[in-house]
Amino acid sequence: MSRLSRLILLASFALSAGCSTVTGWFSDDDFDPREPVELQKISEQVKLKSRWSRGVGDGQGDGLYKMNPILVDDSLYVASAEGRVAAVDAETGRVRWKNDLDLALSGGVGHHRDAIFVGAAEGLVMRLSAENGEEVWRTGVSGEVLSAPQGDGRYVVAQTYDGKLMGFDYETGEVRWTYTSDVPVLTLRGTGTPMILGDNAIAGFADGKVVAINLRSGNVAWEARVAVPQGRSEIERIVDIDGSMALQGSELYVASYQGRLVAIDTRSGRRLWQRNVSSVSGVGVGFGNVYIADDDGTVSAFLRNGQGVRWQNIDLGFRELSRPTPVNSYVAVVDFEGYLHLLSQVDGEIVGRTKVDSNGARADMIARGNRLFVYTNDGGLKAYDVESRN
């Protein structure tokens, strides 16, 4: 178990009802064969040129949150754990507006037309104005909202830490339906981000399933199992789907912890292909590949057609990598020390590197053209341009 997974697991214990102590489960004196590898020198073929940087509150805060910014047209919408929400010009980094909500946030940011959506740590789903960040409505839910709520103009959907997916009226915030999944005894600290596709809301859960829920009725349209719990201990049986899913056409790519990477046909829920992986950071798609960072630090490019592996890179072992993000002709990941690595989409060679923040950046990066946007754990929203050294 990586240091990140261990930290997430311990946080889950601390926040779960009915548990008393985990003292003695892990010892600092024990030899850890999963220590992060030391970085080796690379032949830099690409440089990452900093364009601008802006501070956004305390970033992810101390709650092990993963609040992802979102890029809409020429605006970045971003939220911090202390309750600051802002819109930032993607070209210049100029702050267009900011709003302090005076409550702790745990999930964000979702967007649809004139609205953005965030979740609060005390159990709230909120719709805000995309024009100025002012609150439109808030609705109480049964648990923390650890990912971005999503909307489509008719409904808003949000996933809670206690295993629920809830549908709300877009205009009023009234609860329309609730789907409840089976929550295992132990889960990791986080949830995946749901998505709305046509008439369905799709979400991955801690029991290793992806479920499509009809937005009108709240009934299950289909479900697909990504991972099957295995092993004797509850730790061995953790199969959470916590990372971001990736959609390409009608194909959905999903990964679980201690489970699989699976391609799913969103029209029927049928599994198209699968590979054994263990990941909590999510899936990226580009250049005909499906990219994933395994819990052991292996970065893999699987062929989208399911025919196997194009390449694998093992140079970043146990460095707790972020979701791989395709940018230009490369794939970007950030490690726990805050180093941003660029890998070639052709063969996986590390061809560029820069340090973005000493405390890392677990939020999903955003790419547009040759520009990469990074939101660090400490609240730095930064833009880099990928440029050839030739």
C-alpha cells in the first residue's frame, strides 16, 4: 500500500463511525519495500514554461480533498477547501471574480451554462452563479461531497461519501431521487466524479461497480462490475473507484483500486475489455491510448481497442502519481514531491520535468492545446506552456 493510500485509509478510519483505534497497524520502523524511487536525470527534450500563477486560498486544505478546477471557454473555475471560489482568465491568470462562502468545501467544481456546483464538507450541495459566484441554492445531504456535482439544465447530481448518488432539481435544488450503494467495511478517502450522459447519471462506487441511473426516475439503467473484492482482510478487499473516469465516444474507461481498468459501452453497460491495475488517480485518453498510473508508480498506455499495452514506464515507482493528462504530444503526471513529468505519448520516455509545488498537486490537470493548467495542494493555480527545446 502506497503512502498516499495509507494516509487515505487512515483518514477513512478516523472519520468512520464506530471505530476506535488503528494503533499498531503500521509501524514507522517496519521496512517498506514500496518507498518512492529517487528521480534520475533525464535528457530534456521539452521544456515547461511558466506563464502565470495565482493563489486560491488554502487549496486542498488538510482534509485530503481533491477539488478539481474546470475550464469553460476562456475561464477557469476553481474552489479551495476554506470556501473560496474564483473565476480566472485562462490566458492571463487575471481573477475575474472571487467569492468567499464562509464554509468548508470538499468537492468541486462542476459547471453547466450559467451555473457552477460545489459540495461542502458539512454535507451540502450548492449551485452558484458562474457570472459572479453568488449562491443560487443549497441543499443538505447525508454525507461529505468529495467530488464535483454535475448538472445538465434539468438535474444536478452529486455523490456522497456514504455511498449515495442523489439527483436534484436544477432550478430549485429539491431532491428528486436517491440511489444507495453497498458501502464496504473499509473504503478509501474519496469518491469518483459522476457524469451526466444523455438520460443517465453514471458513477463509480466503493463496492467496485459503475452504475447508470435514469435521471427522471432514479432507477438503475445498467450496472457494470469493475473489480471483485478479493482476499481475507478488509484491507485486501478494498476496490474503490475514486479516480476520474474518461469518456471517448460511447466508451467509458474506469479504474479501481486493487482491481481493473475496464472499458464499458455506455449504451448497455457491457464490458468491452479489461486489464488488471490498481489506481486511485483516474484515467486519461489520447493519441489512441488509455493512460493510467498504477499504485506502484507504473505509467501505462493501453491501446484503446483493447489489444494490449503500447508502452509502460517504471521510472516513477511509488511516487503517488496524479491522473495522467495528455497534452500536445505528451502525457503529464505530478508526483508527491510536486515534480511534473512529461512522458512521450509514443514510447513513454520522460522528456521533460519541472517542480510545480513542494507539497504536490493531486487535482486533475487540464490541458488545452500546448497549455497545461495545474492546481497545487497548497492553492497555486498555474499555467505552463509545453515547448520544444529544438
